[in-house]
Amino acid sequence: MTPHRFTFDGTPLTAVPGQTLAAALWAAGITSWRTTRHQRAPRGAFCFIGTCHDCLATVNGRPNQRACLLPVRPGDTVTTQEGTGHDPAR
């Protein structure tokens, strides 16, 4: 199997085909890819079944993607999600 290439905050990474984003980030040593709304506390995967929503990330410009359920696709651009992932001016 040829690994998929994707980026996280501008850093090129790879994922095994079918691997979730959370698993690929953990495999790369990255355990946090979101901050909470008020305290800006770091968050990453917790439940791995899509229930807790701690693993939300911004993928290809779309905020609030559950990294524990989302398979990595070739060329994905993933960024750390700050708070809700939406522009606070809106």
C-alpha cells in the first residue's frame, strides 16, 4: 500500500490508506490539534468513537471534522482548530 501524503499545520505527513486522521496524527507524535473555546486548552483524540468531540480539526478549510472517524485522503490540508473553528466576528 502506498501511503497518502497530507499536511498538518504546513508539515508534510503520511497516512496508511484507510487510516483515520487521529491515528495518523498520533503515529506522527502529534496528540493535540484543537484548543477549547475559552481557556484555549489543547485537545486531541479521547474516545475514538466520535462521541466526545475533543478531536475536532479543520480539514481542507472545513472546521469541526471528527479526526477519530475521518479517513485521511491524499492531499488533505489539516490545521489546528482554534475554539469553534469559526470566525469570532460572525
